[in-house]
Amino acid sequence: MKKKIYGALLLALSTIGMHAQVMDDMKHPLRKLQMAEWAITNLYVDSVDENRLVEDGIRGMLEKLDPHSSYSTPKEVKQMNEPLQGSFDGIGVQFNIIQDTLLVIQPVTNGPSEKVGILAGDRIVMVNDTAIAGKKMDRSEIMRRLRGPRGTKVKLGVLRRGIHGQLTFTVTRDKIPVKSIDASYMIRPGIGYVRIGNFGATTYDEFMACLRTLRGQGMKSLILDLQGNGGGYLQAAVNIANEFLPKDDMIVYTKGRRTPRNDYKAKGNGQFQDGKLFVLVDEYTASAAEIVTGAIQDQDRGWVVGRRTFGKGLVQRPLDLPDGSMIRLTVAHYYTPAGRCIQKPYVKGDAKDYAMDVYNRLKHGELTSVDSIHFADSLKCYTLRKHRTVYGGGGIMPDFFVPLDTTLYTKFYRELSAKSVIINANLRYVDDHRKQLRRQYSSFDVFRKTYEVPQSLLDDILKEAEKQKIKPKDDKELQQTLSLLKLQMKALVARDLWDMSEYYAIMNEINPIVLKALDLMR
């Protein structure tokens, strides 16, 4: 029987022109893999999905390597690339789902929906004669129906407050920009603030536009906020770092077993080589964001404030497969200008322990006390100008440590947030009062100085919490939660009336890392 199977395998392989190679070296690992796949597909007792079999095999191989080598299906590749590529094709609305209905928060400025007259507060209930309201339709399914190739048309049925009956709009889908900069504004006189969410294809152009605007408003110093920034394109990070450094300063270099060393240096044409610079980081700052942080710290160009960064110092090379899927294979390490490899330790094949790293930092006290952080002397490096001591071996340690405030978000608040009580209350409130709010607050400055969250809105949140059996432990927790809720609701209303910069302008006033940077600026 074994001889028959072996012969069948040879016959199958010979039909694709591989018989001679197999005869030369049947022990080659690739032949072994092909024989196994053929045997399972053709001889296994039950039918198998051959594509799924191959995908599982690829994943199995990659899982035994480092935590960042990965396989993505064509659908996953598209979802992963959209935020980095800077655009997608669609109708151009910011929306949320409230009571099983799509509520337009804001149409994208000059986007296809705004051009045909769709307004903030509109409810989209029909897409191409298919009802999407009241159907408990998955968010991804709604997005699939709204998106489509540029130039195609989609018919939308819309309900609008004060208008009887359903309105119909035909929207021609177009390229919709995806911004990678979350916020940009003057946080104090002379001090600009820019928060970068990720490093994508358009990040550098967005950043330069922000820099020009802030300089026009009198910016002399800059706070660059990279908290929560998970990284992105290497070149985008290099371009941003270039704006701060003099000619020939090393920004980063990469090196691998089969990948030769590649140096990235400043060109000397940066637009912000002078002026105070503070970079804000936390335990979720990773990859490309760590490249910028490491370059600024090692070259003594500015100060780093916050908590130790994530520690992703591995370079992935994307390998596109014929069906649109992709392998992202680690081929090299990142090194900061001082020669630090900032990749945190990992055990090959143990992704679970790697994923638990941030939790373990919290458990061991590292996020709340600088005294809990210890580095081996073997990891010691020195900055290039002032020769300050810095460490490799897992993330960038800030120059100024800011502990995690574990008391800011109470258990009661976290439960309200997790069950969408806060966001739904905000959506209903803005929807009911949008016209009145716009009339009353002609500018964000007026809003920030004079707006106060009405007690009725807070009461609605507490009533909904009671209905969902969410209760504070005691009156102290209730009062602490209400204090944060007032600020959070004010920021959310500002976001819906203006944009994310206004949201952060309010929330940053209680962000300990931002406040520390401002204090150091003084």
C-alpha cells in the first residue's frame, strides 16, 4: 500500500514537471511539504478545502517564527492597507449606528455625499432599495454596501428631522481621504501640538501642512504626540524625523541576516531644526513611532516624555501572493542612531506571552512606578551629543517618566463605556440639539469657554446605566465618574460639531503626559 501511495505521489508531481527534481532529492523540505499537501487533498477520508489547507500551512510555519511575521488573506490585506494608503473609495460620511440606524455624524468636506446635499444628522435607511435600518445589520455589511469602486453610483434613502417622508440621493462614489493625523492645534501661546495616529502614505504631507499652519499661528515649540501610535511605513517615519535633524544625522538603520545594512540619514532640509521639541509616548507606541522617538532622543534633539514604548524593532517585508493575499516576513532589525536594537525579547512560537507583555508590565508595577524598571548594564548606550545614558533591549525609555493614572477611569466609567452608554447618549444629545448648538456657539473658542454639559444629559446616562444594571460602588465613585463624564461629553460634543482637534483640545487638559510636557516647556 505504501509503495502505491509513493508511486501516486511521484506520478502527480511528474505531471507538473517536477519528476526529475524529485528523483534528484526527495528529501528536500519543499518536496516533503508538497507530498503532504497532495496526500491530504487526494487521500484524506473527508473532503478538504485545498486553499484553506495551504493557508493553514503558511500560518503554521510563520507562527513558529517571530511575533510579527504573518499571513493575511486578500480581504485582510485590503482592510490593513486602507489606513496606511491614505484613502478608500466610498460615499464620504463619518457615521455611527444608533438604535439599528445609520446616523451621519459629518459628511467629509467636499466629499461625494456633501456635494449632493447629505447633512450631519441625516439617517441613511436604504441603500439601493435595500433597507439597512432596523435590521440589526452588521457594521461591516453596511460599509460593504456603501463602499464601491470610484465612479459607481449608489442610491440612498434618507430620513431628515423636520422633513416629512423619505429623501432620495444618488451619490457617485469617489476617493475618500483617510487622515493619519488625529489633531493639530495651538495648545498654549507659542506651543503647537500635533498628534499622529499612524505613519501612512500621506502622513508626511499632512504633517507639513500642520506645521505651516501652526507656524502661521506663532508656534515656536512643538509637542509631538505619539501615544498609542502603532507605527506604519518606515519611510513616513524617516521623513518626519528628517524635519527635526541637521544634515547627515543618522535617523535609523536596518540590518538582517540576508539583508545588508541600510542607513537613513537627515538631508538637512528640515523645517523645524530649531525650537523646543517634546515627544510623547506610552506602552502602545510602536515600530515607526519608535524610530522617530529613538532618533530624537539619541541625537539629543528633544525630550521624550511618558512611559516605555512597546518595543517593536523588527522590519517586515511584504510578499504579495498571486491571489491578493500577503506574507509579511521579518527580514531585519531596526537600530537607533546610538546602535540600540529596541525589539523586546520574545520566544519563537510563543505569541501569547509576547501579547501579554503590557499586562505583565502593569502587574509588575512598571507602568505606575519608575523604580520598578530595571535595565542590565549590557544594554547601556549613550546619546550622540550629550552622552546621556539610554538603554536598548525593549522599547524606548523616556527621559521623563509619567506613571499611569489608574484612578482616572473608575470601574463604573469603564462599564458605561464598554456598554456604549456614553457614546449613545452623546449621539442622541447632539442629534436633538445640533441646530441649537451651532447657533449658540459660533466658534470653538466660545464653546470651550462657556459650554457646560446639562444636568439632564448626565441624568439620562445614569438612568440608562440603572436600566442596564450598571451601578457605582459608592457615592465617591459616582462623583469621580461624573467629573470625568462632564469633560468627556463636552469633548464628544465638540468633536461632532467641529473635528478631532477640538476633541483633543479638551481631553488633553487632563492627560498627565501632555500636562507634564507643558510643565517642562515652562
